Amino acid sequence: MISGLVATLNTDVELAQSALQAIGLHPALESGPQKGCRLPLVLETRTPAESHDLTNWLGELLGVEHVDVVYVDLGDDSGSFEKLVSHLNK
């Protein structure tokens, strides 16, 4: 399952950096280029429940103000992941 998310980071630089570090260490997440306080993310999980739990985890991270879910692909097509990552890096 592939999800496209946009995390809105706190304007406090230290809090935002803390969140970025935690996000960068998570194996199910890949980030695109940050624009201001907004960080596009690709989340790859096996189940909708896992996706839900990780999205909630993101929203609870110190330094993350809000998480928008902007795309969900319930299929098992790994090509979707590369396509979404490519789009985020444009």
C-alpha cells in the first residue's frame, strides 16, 4: 500500500529538525524536497492498518503540526512507489 502524505512542520527550527530526524530514520517513509514548513512523504506499508498507525505516529511527532493524506493506492504495485517518489522530487 502506498500513501502520499504532506507533513506540516513546526516553525520552531529545533522541533522541526527533531521531526525530520525521526522521519528520516523510519524505513517505511521516504521524503521529498521540503518547501517551507511542508514536507512531502511517501509511505509504503503492507496493510491499511499499518498505514493508519504510521500516519498517526507522524501526526504525534514533536515538531509535526499536521499530516495531510493526499494520495492512497491500495494495490500491491511497487511501480506506484517509484512513480510517486519521482513526482515528489520534481
